Amino acid sequence: MLPLVPLALFLLEWLLCFFFGMQLFGDTAMHRLGELTVCVMLWMGWVRLASVAFSFAMASRLNSPPTRQRVLPRLKTIAFETGAAFIAFSFLIPLKWLFAPRLKQTPPPGATIILLVHGLISNSGIWWLFARRMRRLHQALIDSVDLGPPFQSIDLAADTLDRKLRELEALKPSRIILIGHSMGGLVARACLQKHPCALVEQMFTIGTPHRGSLSALVLPLTNLIQMRPSSDWLKHLAGVEAVYAGRPVPTTSIYSRHDNLVVPFENGVLEGSVAVESAGVGHLSLLFDAKICRDLAHRIG
């Protein structure tokens, strides 16, 4: 099934860009489709660049003290995040059926399975490049899960993750490694608290707002309300930490000092976890950073 919400947003974006392009070219538009397409692509790029630059500016101001970068490194961070956003929202997410990493074979008994859990307004397609790199770096088999409607309660997404874990349990792997990006890390924590799974040996979170994010204040939607700093939901999640199936699951928090969506950036660290800091990497860029992928593969062991 196609991811309807991201696909609809993608098509709406293209239609709006073509509308403005038609206004620009007037009656000659249909005879100059090549030029019109180039203009649409450039327009989409500028829109994404402006929105990403604005998010970095707000994040820098809201962090205390403000996170500063020199001009050239800051421009590089913004450019890389803009490129990551373009690839993610124009290709990987709308075309999930083509890019989502899936188990390519029935795993032999005793195999290690890495399960990838996406974040907000996303789906399993977002993991395409990350999964390709991980397959080159580690012998584990890689699978991903789609959590369903983008603005549902995190608890409902956790139930979806639990059903996926039960499917993987039936394949009798020796262990399962959970990797969650952004909200996906909260989904993984909530899932393991509600539905203990003895096969989950390690958990890694990447850019996850463990103590909430000020960017979640933008809209009064269910999972955004849950991700606001000091929300009742986050307090409950922290209060029921962290024994799963009778033992703690070793957790590593990978976060960026220059995350443009987890604000303040320190909220990307789960108390009691191993904290791994990056710098000069935006929120989506964390999944496209080769160094982070190599370090994570090494830590899985």
C-alpha cells in the first residue's frame, strides 16, 4: 500500500510548483516543458532550503546557550540537511514500496535481525541509504516497520511495533537490535515497556526527543503533544523505565549538537544510556551520515 499522506503532500507540492510555473511561462508553458520542469525543481529546492534554514535559526536561538557554528560549517550543515529533506520527501518516502529495506530471505535460526523504526511524517523508505550501508558493515539481516497514520498516539504505534516484533520472534533469530530515528526511538521504548520482548538485546536511538522538543509545540496533534517537554506522557514513560523481560536493555542515544528539530539538543539523550554526540549534522542528516552508520555498526558488535 502506498504511503498516502506523504504521497499526497508530494503531489500537492508538485502541483503548486507547476501552477506557479504556468503563471511564469504563460501560454508557452506546454511548449517548454523541459524549462518548466527545471524551474519547478529549482523552486522546490529553494522552498526546502528556506524552511530548513529557518528551522536551524530557531533551534540555535532556543538552545541555551545558543548553538553557534562558523559560517562555512553552518552553510554545509544547512545544505546537507536540505539535500536529505529533498531526497527523503521527494523520493524515499513517497516511493516506499521501492526503497524500504525488507528481509530478503527467511533468516536461518540464530541470525541477528536489525529492525529499523522510523519517525514522524515518515515511513520505512527513509532507511534506504542507512540500510545499504549497514548491510556492507554488518552481517545482521535488516528489516523495517511502518507505524501507520502519521499523527496517531505513540502508544498505538508501539502496538504496531509489537506485532512486528512477534512476527520476527516466530523466525527464531538469536537476537533483535532495535534502531529508532526521532519519534521511532520513543515508539521503541514505549513498545518494550508495554510488551516485553526477550530477544531485543540492544536499542539505539538516533535524534530521539527523549525529554521532548520545543518544535513539538508547533501543532496540537496527538503525538506532538506527547513529545512536548514535560508532557504527562513523557513523564509516565520515564517513570516506568527500563526493565524489559526482567533485564535492562542496553541503550545508546545518538544525538546531534546541531539538530534542527530536537530542541534543546540535550533532550536527545536518554538518562542512563550511552550518549554519542555528533556535531554539524541536522535531524534527517543523521540517517545519511556515513560516520554515524559506521560507529553504530561497530557498537552492535
